[in-house]
Amino acid sequence: MATPLSIQNGFNIDQYNLQLDIDPSKTNFKGIVTIAATLLTNATSLKEIKLHSKNLAVTSAHILYSTKDDSKTNLSINYDEINQLVILKPENNAQSLSLSSTTFEIQLSYTGSINETSTYGVFKTLLKNNSKKDNFIIATHCQPSFARYIFPCIDELSSKSVIELSIITTKGLTVLSNAPIEQVVEKKSVRSNCTLTTFNKTPLMTTSLFGFVISNQLEVITAKIPSSSSSPESKDFSVSVYSPIRINDATFTLDTIQKYVPLLEKFFQFNFASIFKNGFKTKLDFVLLPNLADMAMENFGLIVIQMNHLLLTPHQLANDSLRNQLEQLIVHELVHQWIGNYISFDSWEHMWFNESFATWLAIHLTNSGNEMHEDSSSYWYDDQYLIGMIDSQLNNVHNHSLSSMTIHQNSAMIKEENEKKRKDILVTNDVFDNDSYIKGIIMLRSLQLTIQQQEDGNHVDLLSNAFASLFQQEKTENNNLHLKPCKLMDIWNQIGKYLKSENIPNFISSWTRLPGFPLLSVKQDEDDSKKTKLIQNRFLDGYAPLDKIENVPYHIPLLIKLPMDNKLDYENVLMTDRTLTLNHPIFLCNNESQAMYRVSYESEIYYDQFISNTTTTTTTIGGSTTLDRINLIKILKDLSAIINNVHYCKPIHIKGLFKITNHLIDQLKDRDAHDDNLWEPLSIAMSILLNLERCYSKYSGDYYDNEKKFNEIVEKLVGESSTINWELTKSRRYEAFELETLSYISIIFKNHPEIIKINEKYYDLLRSDNLKISGNLIPFKLIGSIFLVNVEQFTNGKQWKRFINYAKDYDRLMANVRLEGESSKEVQELFHHELWSYAGYTNKTEEVVMKVLNYIDSNLELELVPLILEGISSNFNRVVVASKKQESDCSDVSLSVGDIFWKWFMDNFNKWTNKCKNNKSMADNFHTLISIAFDYRSTESKNILIEDFIESYKGQEDIYKLLRTTRKVMKKDQELPLAVLKALTPLS
Ligand SMILES: [Zn+2]
């Protein structure tokens, strides 16, 4: 569909003949473009001709009638600057141009400029070199809409044409473009010492893929790709890598191209040479450029990449992960040559898919050969993909679920914004949405697995065949995806037809048109324990009103693992309805966390199966299915999201969490020294426990029974945790997850005598003067928990005062800390936050609580006040030892941190309202103080007190309004933890 600002002409452009005259010493260039066009209807007249053009000065324009007749019709030249157009009209105010046939040619002469500051259009980069001063690379960048800076054209994805380029420039330079060079001849008629380089015709392509390079300093390495076809016309072709420097460090790039072009030819069953069938020869160049804002661009036959990404020393290449990244990047650019370039899309709204597809296939091909996931080098099974990509995407969508958009809506919005923006420079980032890109990769990967799973035992790579079918040459005009730019669903409808499956296009529609992702509930059937019931719903965050959200079923790739022999369920691979009943028991869904959804296991049997089959060793217990590291982590991550969500948290989840945690702790006894397979899941389990603990300590008054049960389990856990080695020695190395786990254990079990003892010891070490000499520095990851446990134990104001003085002596403290991978900025921010929020974590005696409150009172303008308040508020329900003078007054009433805070708050409130009038930072902190006070009081039984307090200010309009608004905001924020806690109440 034409967009309002796209060009509406009565013709299509078939071919551009473009001749450029580029003198590298000048900042302008000259061009002559001859455009061959065909009218869309039989009418042989045109009102006007519109072409995209930006920063080009068109000097002449005319219509060529035919090759026989030399006559030309001159055209008048007009510009529409806002829409970046040059408009050609008949001269002498004639109403229309009459043409002799439905095909015609237009010729324009113009000048353009060479960009020396940014990397779009034609741009020049000077190469810094000690010996010669004038070394340069002139290159181009056209995506998404910079071809119009190089020649007048229809610069839109909906227009595909052939480009035949020739370049006049100084003799002896390297000149490259999309197609191979046809010939180079001297061109003395133009300037002395210059040549004309003529290139073959390009394939049909969009202008965004056009490119050329001119340089006096390019080194090259070349390799041959053997013909993979038996056809006699098909010949070997060469691939080359060009670089202005260090060409030897580009060997890996060349090897990778040489290795993967044949694999791609095999995947698509379509040779690279067939892509360039318009020309006589085929070639493929990679050119490394010093600067490129988009990092890499897959110009047809002329891929350009910013050189620091590809020039790697043998030493750098020894790093597996760096080498894999590089391989993936190169293959990604190669994939575009087939899908994205040869088969191209009609609108930028499909950009996300173009990029997702290239990344998916690149990972698929670079993984092939080590597809068995036991090999940890396989990208699909490593943390970067599973946790870095899938899980953070799930959290991302979750956090914005009310506003979360579908890929489809996202693309439409991007398109709309771009149209508004046309006047400014549009860059690739404007047409690219990262969330859709990542969702697209996950969608393709889970589709691949679903299709493979359906055909297990049959080794034909079905998806490869399906994609290959898109390239079959016998396609008619109607379904040939190369001849006309296509839409996303054109591809998937054809693939669905090929695979004889309606589900394929439906699967893609589902994941592009539905927002968010599903939660799949798995239950044993109540009547028949052999049966399994599956129910799916859209996953929403805890604040979203469930009943007001559209809840359409997704196409869920089930990826079921069965309870015996680690087998997958090949019968049930896809769920398309709300519910599904299986006639057999299962072990888990979403095996290896490869699809985009969370699973809620709602029968105890699942947790029992998990723990009876979790081992940290690789030994398989005969017959039964084992739970490996990725599945265990996925189960815990899903539990974490579910337990923290009021809509989904049920007692079974808490029970399951305790089962798994207990089991993990039991395994502490016979673990390996550096067993991250244990520490990582344990640290996730501990982080969920910590959230529960915070819920309980904040609301313990009303939910005491619940808390008691939690504490019983905690006791058991802490008993087992004594098997942990807490010794810090110079030689000991820590796993990051081990430190995280130790820190969580300290925070959760902060009042346990063992934990107190250990942390007091660390606290003393941290304050000592000679720690660096002994070498036993305290790991940074433990600092927060050391503060917390110690501050929690303070009983008098002196201890607290010492802590504060010591905390202010930042440098001395940091000298005793060992950093492991943390950057110093990160350390400072974290440190600041933890230190001051834990400074408020005192709850043993009234004396020490008052000390903290008085500190706040006298420093109300400091930015650390909200942090201290955060610490205090987490202890509101803790009962404290009252100071002696008050003991006689109210001997029986237990006093909590919150009670002290509330009294202090009411006593000082009027003073603060006066003090804050002219002090912005003090006023901000005062507002935080009010909401903290309301936070405590708004538990259900105490709501009346706070209402009375607010009402007592009814006469003072400003204050009354402030209190009311704060109260309103607070009420909303309050709902979640309280509701989660209620969901937890029937804990058994
Ligand atoms: Zn790309």
C-alpha cells in the first residue's frame, strides 16, 4: 500500500544507467542518470515525473524518445524540498507529456556532494597514515533512504530495478560496486589521468542496497568458491575482503565467507551465482571501513562493515565467544543476500523480520554440527541466548504489559512516525525495533524446533526445503517473490502451502499480532492422574486488571519432555486452543527454555519429579528423565515471576519452591568446589525467598501465622547451610553465583546466630587496617549483606554512629574490598545505595532507631535520606526494646519500629512543613517521608489513624492536598505486596 508521502507515479522504473564522475580531490561529484521506465496503463501521457532527490542540483532533464530518433523533450525542473523530491514537468506550461510508447527513458544531469562528516550518501574518510597524507576511502551508505543523495531515483522498498553503473575517476584507484567490473578504459576526454570503470548490471534490487567504494589504499585477499552446481554455465566465483589496514587480520573473515557461502547455497538450494544471473560473472566483496554509523550494511554483492569489528588478531580469535560473535556477524550479512536482498520486503515495517531471520539462520548454521546441546558452545543453549535474550525479553514485556504492543503494532507505529519525520534525516535505527527483532528470533527458533520435532526420525531439513521452495526458478510472475517486493505473510503463506500446514502462517500471525506472551498452566487431571491438563492465558503483570485485557490463545510450541528416558513428545507439539488434555503424564513443557512463554506447574507431582531427577553430575539414572541446568533455571525463573505476581501465585508454587530449594541445599554437602550448576539455581531460589521474607517482615503483624511457617522452613535451610564454606582465604576463588548465594543467605537468615557470627567477623576484617597485606580482601558482592547483618544487630546509638563515621571514610573501606569484574562506577553507585539503605536497617532498640531518625531530622536535605528511609520502612513491624524511661509508662504494650517512626513523624510534622517551604531538596525528602509514614499505617487495621491525621489538616489547604495526593498514590502501590501476601496465606 502506498504511504501518503511515497511517490505516486504512473510508471515503474525498470533500470537505471548511472554514470558518476568522482574526482577524489573535490567535495562535489557529477552524475548522469538514464532511467528506463514502463507506464502502468496503456495511456501514453504523463502529467509529471516525481523522483526522490536530496542535496542534488539537477542541471538538465529530458525524455529520450527512442534510440533511433535523436529528438529529446526537455523537462522543467522543480523541487519539493519537504518531501525530498525533484519534479519534472513539461516545458512551456503544457498540460502533459505525450509519449510514443508505454516504455520511455528519462535522462538527468546533476551534481551532488561528498559527505565528510557523516557516513551516509557518498562519504569520504581520510585514512591517518604517517607516510602519505592523502589516503582516503570514498564509500556509500543508502539504507534506509540515502540513495537519493547519490542519484535521482524512486528511493523506496516498493520499487525494484536493475542498476548499471559506471564511474569516472582517477586512474589506478580501487573501484568496487555491487556487480563485477565489466571493463576499465582510459577516459582522457574528461580529465587527464582518469579511467572509466563499467560494472555489470545488478540483479533486480531496491536502491537501499546500492553501493560503491573508491580508494587509493585498499589491500585485498581473495578466495574461490567452487561451483556447487553441475550446470556447465555455473563457474567458480571469487570472494574478496578489502581493508585499508592489517589485511592479514582479515583472514578469518575470508575463511568464514568461504565456509558459509556453500552452506547457504545448500540451505536455499540456490547458488549465489544465480542471484547475479543478469551479469556475466559473479563476485562477492566485503569492504572494511574505518567508520560506518550502522556498523554493517549488506549492500548486494558489496557488504561493508566497520573494520574494528572484523580485524581481529590471532590472540583475540583464541577467545571462543569473540570468534563466534564474529562468525555470526559475517554469516548474518551473507544471509541477507538471499532473504532481504534477492527476496526483499515492500516496506520498512518488515525490517525486524529481515534482521531476525538473518540472525536466526546465522546461529542455526554456525551451530549445525554441534546441534547436540551437551556441547556448551552451542549458542541456542548458552546463557547469552536463554537468560540474556529470552528471559530478559519475558521480563521486559511483562513490565510493560498494559502498554505492550504486538510486533505488528510496533511496526505500524514506526512506519507512521517515520512518515511524520521524513523531513529530517531518517537512519536505520528509526525503522528498526529491537524488541520485535528479539521476539522474531525466538519465534523462528521455536518454529524450527516445532517443525523438526514433528518430523523426528526423518532427517530431511523441512524448513530448509520450505525456504528453498521460495527460490525455485519456475515460479510464475504471480508468486515469484524476487520480481516484486513482498510482504512478510507472502513468505509464510508460501511456506505453509509447501509444508501443507495452515498452522505455519497462523503461528507467525499469532506471534506477530498478539501482544505479550502466554502463561501455560500444567496440572494433573483430578479424575485421572495419567492425564495432563494444559490451560493457556496471556501473562500479565500484577497491576494489570485481568478481566479487561484481550486474552486470545497463542500458538504455543509445547516442547514437552516425557517422564521416561528423556524423550520428547512428538505427538503433541503445538497448542492452539485455550485448553488441551493429554492422555499421558509429562515431565515438563518448554524444554530447554526455547519458546517465549512461562509455565506454571500446579500439581505436586511435577516438583517431586524435578527433585528426584536433579543431579549436578551428568550421570543419568536409568530410565527416568533428568532435569538439566537450563530446565532447572527456567523452572526457577518462571516460579520467581509467578510468585511475585498476585494473579498467579498459589500455595503450590511456594510449596514447589521450598521443595526445590531444600533439595538444592541437600546437594551442598557433596558438591564440587566450583560448581556453578548448583550455585546459579540456588541463587535464584534464594532471591525468591528474599522477596517472600520482605513481604513477611513488612506485614508480619497481620500475617503472623504465615510468617511462622516460612521461618520453620528457613530454620531447616539455615541448618543445612552450615555445610557452606564461609572461609575467605587468599587462594580461594569464587564463582559469581556462589557469592550471590552467600549474600542472599546472610540477608534472609540475618538473625541466625551462625550467620551473625560470620558476618561480624567479616565486618571487623573490613574495618581493619592491614587487610591488603594479608591479601584476604572481602569480595564486593558480600559487602551489602555484611552491612545489613551487622547494622541489624546494633543495640545502641554509639554503634550506629561509628558505622556512619566509618561509612563516610569511603577510600579506606574500598581498600579492603576485592572487585571481581565490577566497574568502579557500578561499584560506587551500588555501594552508596546499599550502605545508606542498610544504615536504616536498625530494629533492636528504641535508642538506636531514634538515633537514625534524629540523623534524618538534622540532615533532611541530604540525598541519602530516601535510602535510609527505605531501610527503616522494611522494619516497621519489628518489635524493639523500649528505652528505660518509657518502660514504666507502658509496660505491656510492645513497641515497633513503625510506632516509633509514626510518633516521631507526627511530633515533627509541623516543623518540617515550615522548614521545607524554601528548600527544594528538603521538600522532596519530606514528601518521601510522608509516603513512608503512610506505607506503615496503611495496613488494613491502621487505616483509620492515617485518615484522622490527614483530616486534622483540613483547614490548611496546601498541606491537606499534599497529604491526600500522597495517600492516593500510596494506596495504588500498596495493593500488590498485600495481595501477593494474601495469595500466600494458606501455606501448608
Ligand atoms: Zn542485518
